Amino acid sequence: MPTTRSIITESPTSKFSKGEMPLRELGPNSVAIKIMFSGICHSDIHQARDEWFEGIFPMVPGHEMLGEVTAVGDAVKKFSVGDRVGVGTFVDSCRECEYCKMGRENYCLKGNVQSYNGRHYDGGETYGGYAQAIVVDENYVLSVSKDLDPAGAAPLLCAGITLYSPLKHWKVGPGMRVAILGLGGLGHMGVKFSVAMGAETYVLGHSPAKAADAKEFGAKEYLITSEVSDSHKNFFDVIINTTSADLDVDALLRMLRVGGSLVNVGLPGSDQTYNPFSLVTRLEEHRRS
Amino acid sequence: MPTTRSIITESPTSKFSKGEMPLRELGPNSVAIKIMFSGICHSDIHQARDEWFEGIFPMVPGHEMLGEVTAVGDAVKKFSVGDRVGVGTFVDSCRECEYCKMGRENYCLKGNVQSYNGRHYDGGETYGGYAQAIVVDENYVLSVSKDLDPAGAAPLLCAGITLYSPLKHWKVGPGMRVAILGLGGLGHMGVKFSVAMGAETYVLGHSPAKAADAKEFGAKEYLITSEVSDSHKNFFDVIINTTSADLDVDALLRMLRVGGSLVNVGLPGSDQTYNPFSLVTRLEEHRRS
């Protein structure tokens, strides 16, 4: 069985070690990729530490892979050796359910095969991008322009699409006010995308030290969340929470305009609470008065 | 000062009594209405019992008023004596904010003047529909056809619009599956509207005895909520919660299709909880497995 040099964690409490891990056989539809860069995502930490669900160990995290095609199966049509490619958070889906058929494979009803800490439908474990190579079905490989800096492009495979998708879905553009909550790996991309889409963009957080970064990324203002929930009532069209911290959901809802959207892309491990009155503009006011 | 015969509650623990209560003076823009019918809404109970916020007592509840115009001010243009009219949950708004200007006065930024248990902008208390008459600015009076049964039409002023509005907003129609949670004053209207709009309509509840009513209103099936959250995963396009009970929010989210909507029109007095994973289809599956 082929193997590849990998960075491995043996258990939820282990440190990383280097070693050889199994690589999928090159099937007729698969693409072998030499991994040049792999992003580090907060969800890698959650999974390596078993904070979300029971993981499969040994684990090789990494789901923001950027590399070059080194071999292709006989039936591969979309890729050739030497192509610049990316692999994101999943490497297979059922291809038959309504969501797969409409190109929204991330909502596959059978459940996606996650790029690591998951199992292929044949039962084999998946190992991710903290490695020198990966073999993936061509349908789950993305073409990447060689004009992009490959190190900068890698995080687009998860952090990027995670922010781009809700901004696109909620039709962010000129005349809208967007708040990005948290200015980390996800947040800074959200700010850049939102600014590029023409929206008046703000960062919500709790670290005044990050204000300069926010401005540099194009944000109009860095706001301390706990201080502005009253002064910025009915203010934002879209708030995207990129943090996995416990939230004051009611305070965020209060800052939304009528018909606005609060999007959670950060995933706290614990339950969140909200008061139903916060969903009913003005009534909440009466209640508090 | 003019008065009108009313049904009054003196405190959150009082029984109702009958008496005379003040009536607004007939101004140039106001319409005097003889109330024929007034619906009884669960929110009347919440307010009469101070379950939402501190009420103004003595209180005359009632915000689903149906009646006939008995007098109009000199400047009134839309109504004449003898017209059949309705008054709903509010009797004034600022008329200047963005929401008032776009005809969504219910979201008035200054805060609506509630039909009862509220204050006019001049400070005067408002008294509602459990009375023989009311005087209201013509802009907050609605025209009602005399072809409608007035007793049946009264609850349309709150319960009706409360269900019609979200069904319309989420574009309910043929090919969609709608669940109405709870089959009371709100719920039965929701079922009828949803069926009339062409959606496959279900009732979610916990009382098998209500199954016959659900069918009679046109529902396809009456489902016991706690029994179907797994069998009906990814099933509904829209779920409207009409109850003010504490909810298993995660169970309801699990039943929604991708992009579906859970609408809360019932208002529990206490905080509700959800797990952020429930907003991320499939991941929640992984987590539970």
C-alpha cells in the first residue's frame, strides 16, 4: 500500500509527530496531488482534541490543501499532471441525493466524506493535508490559478468559501452594512470579501489592539461588541459570527435591521441561548422598558 | 371626557369587571368605531397577567377589533359612517422612520403605540377592544368587507396577519412542505392559509385528539413533534411555531430542509436554547454519531 509522509496526532492529548501514513490507491477517477501548502483551521484543533465528536486516531488534520497534480487515473478528464489544484473539507459525497444533484454536495444527505477524521464509503479512514500527498476523486478536486500565491490561496478552500458563501447568499453589496464578528483566519477574509463586494464593513470584537488590522483590511470601523449593542441597534444588514465563543445572541439580534441575517460560521461546542422577543423588533424594547 | 363601557382588569391578579373607561376625543383625523367583535388572543392573557413586561393598569385588553364607523373627524378621507372596519395591534406609529415610510409601520423605530397597555405619544393610556367603542386615527384603521362574517373576521387583525405574513414572506406555495406547530387560534389559520396557498401542510403538536381538526382544516397529517424529528429530517421548507411553550429548537431545525425557515410567532417568556451544530446540516449528524 502506498504511503505518504505526514504530521500525525495519535490521540486527543498527543503532540504531533512525523510518520508515514496510508495513501489511497490511484483509481481510474482519481488524482494524485503533491501538497504544497495546507491551511491550519480552528476546526483542526477542535477535531484533534475531540471537542466536537469522537475522532478517528491516528489523525492527520488539514482540509485546506493546495498542490500540484503528480498523476491521474485513466478516466480522469478535468486534470493533467502539473495542474495547480486544491482540495477542501470533503473528498466524496453520494452523488445521488437532491443536494448532490444540484451541485450543493456539502449538504449531501448521505453525509460527506470529510477530508480527514472521516471514512470513505468503503470504510477506509481519511487522512488530510498535513502531509506530502493525497489521492482524491477528480470530482472533489478544484482547479486553482497559478497566478495566485499558493500559500495565500490554500485557506480559501475552507476559510475563504465559508465567508464568501454567506456574503453571496445574502446578496451583500453597495448600500448594505456588514459586521464580521472576530478577526482571525475566517474574519479577515470576510472583511476583505465584504469590502470588495462594496458593503460598508465593520469588525465586531473585544480586542482594541486589532483595530489597526481591521482598518488595513478595509473595514470602516472596529467596534467593541459589548459596547455597541445599544448604540448600533437596527444597524447591520448582515452579521457573520466567525468565532467559536459563547455569544450574546440577543445583543447581536438587536443590532440587526429588520429582515437582517445573523450567520453562524464559527461553531461553539456548547448550546447558545436567545430570548424569542429578540426576534420581534420593538416588542423586545417594550419588554425591557 | 367621553367614556365607553369596557371589560377591565385592575391588576395582574384581578378578575375582569365591567365599567366605564375613557375614550379618545374625536380629532380631525380620527374615526369613532362601535366595536361589534373583539378576538381574544393569548397575548391578552400574557399582558393582563404581566408575564411579558410591567403593564399599565387598569387594563382593557383586545387588539382584534371589528366594528362599524359611527363618526369621523373633519379631515378623514378614507372612511364614512356605516363602514365596516377593523383595528389591529397598534393605533399609531411615528410615520417618519424608514420602516413607517415603506409601509412597515409594525417595525416603527420610535415604537408603535400598542392598541392597549400602551401610551399615545401624548402620554395618554390606550385601551383596547374589550369595550363598546374606540377612537383611532384613520391611518391605523382597516377596511373590512361586509361580505365577511364579522365574528370570524375579527381574529384576522392579529392571528390572521401573524400567520399570513410569514407564509407570504417565505413564498409558500405548490411544491413546498409547511408545518404549523400548534393548532390553536394562530395555528388553525396558518393551516388554512398554507393549504389555500397550495403547500403540502402538516400540523406538529402533542395532542392526538387534534388530528381530526387538523384534517378538517386541510392538513395532510397531524404529527407528534417528539416522535418525528428523526423520521422527518430534511422534510419541511417552513416550520411556523405558534406556541408559547419551551421548544426543542434543535429538533425543529433538524426537520428543516437546506435553506428552510423556522419562524417564531408564538412568544415563550423564557430563553430558548439551540446547539450551533443544528444550523450546519450533516455536521450535526457526525456529532451525534
